[in-house]
Amino acid sequence: MSRNIAVIVAAGKGARSGLSSPKQFAPLLGVPVLLWSVRAFIEHPEINEIIVVVSAENREMVGRMISKFDNVKVIPGGAERSDSVRAALDFIGEDEDARIFIHDAARPGLSRRVLDDLILSLDHHDAAAPALIVADALKRKRGAALESVDRDGLHRVQTPQAFHLSAIRAAHEALRGENLVDDLEAAQKASLKIGLVPGDQKLMKLTYAEDFEMAESLLTSQRPPRIGMGYDVHAFAPGDKLHLCGLEIEHEATLKGHSDADVAWHALTDAILGALAGGDIGDHFPPTDEKWRGEPSETFLKHAAEMAREAGYMVANADLTIICEAPRIKPHREAMRQRTADVLGVRVGQVSVKATTTEGLGFTGRREGVAAQAAVVLTPISTLTRG
Ligand code: MG
């Protein structure tokens, strides 16, 4: 597989931002702007190396900033943006098959989706870049007069701009000494085949101090969390073991049901489906369907957790209450938490299992069956990492 190398250009002085330090190192939601892009590249499974180009005086500071990340190198850049990109190309050296993703550090909102699209586009093009269509009317001011500018075909081009390394190297070589507005300009001048992929409002460039507030609101605008509740009851029947939270527990009776009658996991499955407004367990696994006879309830819980992931949510926490006089839950509680966490794909600290009796009252008090209730909170998966 070919190398995919990210180059983050962070050597600018950011004189227009009015901030005390260059904007690419200023905090955005508590994290230096540069690190947002570093993380986005690190989290992408197909990016192998990251090179950050900084001015000589910031090299040590940035080195400390990224010291906890593997595969991230810091190199000194040049006076102009094009010089910094050429410094990165020199540092990388020759590699026939490598692809390079050149990105401005001042664009912190890089998503997985944009990178995926760029990688795909390079299969058919020498170069690719994210771009947004211009929707507003465009006017050019000439003295006191305004003239309309035809916006047909106009695009706002963002970064990362992606290239086959050998192609962009040759293009930059041919233009050595020229200062370019971006790397795509080198590709244009070399008549490379360029693909545009859909850009992203979140990829906005931080230029002025007030842009930070806009970027923060774009990066935090997420869907709210979702809460769900579930409740289930199964009756005792003659037998010698029953299923609770995926464990087989010896008991003087079993629980009656079409599946393995794991009442606790049924309640939890319904809680997740409820949070998604996705119906109930009976809709997804009808008890009239022979297919589900004796089915381990792990199938149902896994299905609900997968539905949540597909909808862009993860289980933030789950709280289960098992209501019965017997069997005793406490000896099994930690194993129940761990099994449940494993199936949900979360840490054990995100799962609570509690037990209570009803003081001899009602059907659970008369030892006719076991009831369970569950509550879950689903939290949206970061739009940054999902894209
Ligand atoms: Mg049930």
C-alpha cells in the first residue's frame, strides 16, 4: 500500500488575526488550533505520517505540543507558504507511490468524510481538493459603483489539497521561486487532472479573531443526547438455570420465554431502541418467528447497539435494575456489568447493574418471575471523527 503523508503548514504569522500569538497555536475549545488537524489526520486509518511545518522560532514549542503523538514530525518552513511546502517535499524525498495531503493549520474542522473523499478522488485524478459552491451573489466594487460578478462555476477551495507526490513535486519544481496562492495553483499550472470533492463549512479558515467564535459553534453544534427506558418481565418455569445479563445462573427455576428469556438484556435492548425511537424488541425479533426460538439475547442487544452506532450514537451509560426475591444478584453483579459492557462495546464503568426486591409484595415478591428495568443515554459521536 502506498504511503499517505499529511503535511500541515503552520509557519504563518497570522498578522490579521489580532491575536497575541499566531492563530494556529491559539486555543480553540481549549485545544491549540494546530492539534485539531493533527488529531484528525491521526484518527484516519489510511494516513501513515504527519509532518508539521513551522517557523524556526516555534519549532521547539510545537515539538512539545505534539510530543505525545507518534508519527508526527516537526520541520522548519520558509518565509512564504510555498517555501514551507517545498521544505516538506524536500524532507519527504522521492517515493513513486506516495500521496500527500497538504493542509492549512488554520482550518481545524477537518472531518473523516473529507479525507475519505480525497483519498477516493486520487484514484482518478492527479490532485483533489475540497470545494464549496459559492451561493451568495458576488459584486465587485469599482469606486462608487458595483458590478455583478457571474458566480457560475465559482468555488471556494479549502484544504487539505491532495496530490500524487511525484506530480506535485514536479509541478512545484517547475515554479520554483514563485509564490502561489495554494498548491492547487501549482497543479493548475502544470495542467494536472484535478478533482473537486464536496467541501465542509466546518473547514472554515480562521483568519480574524471573531472567526474563533464561529468555528467553536460549528465544532460543538451536535445533536442532543437521547435517553431511553426499557422494562420487561419473565415468569419462572420448572428448570435449574436461567439467563441474566448474558450469564447462566444456577437456580431452582428457569425463566420462560421464546428466546433465552434474559429479562435484563431485554429491558436494556428496549431502552436503546427507545432512545432511537426505533420500536421495541418484538418489532425487530418477533416472538412468533421460529428463527428466534432459544436465541441468546446477546443477538438482540448487539443489534440495538449496532443500530445506535449506525445512527451516529454511542452508549454513554446504561443503568439496569433487576427486580426479584431470588436468585441473588450481588455475587454475579461484576460479571454481569463486564459481559454487558463487552457486548455494548463500552467500558465497564459505563454500565451499572443493581438489584432490588419488592419486600414480598406483588408477583416478584411471590417469586412468580423476574422483572427488569433499564435506562440508557446515547451520546452523539463527534461529527469531527464521523465526518
Ligand atoms: Mg422479554
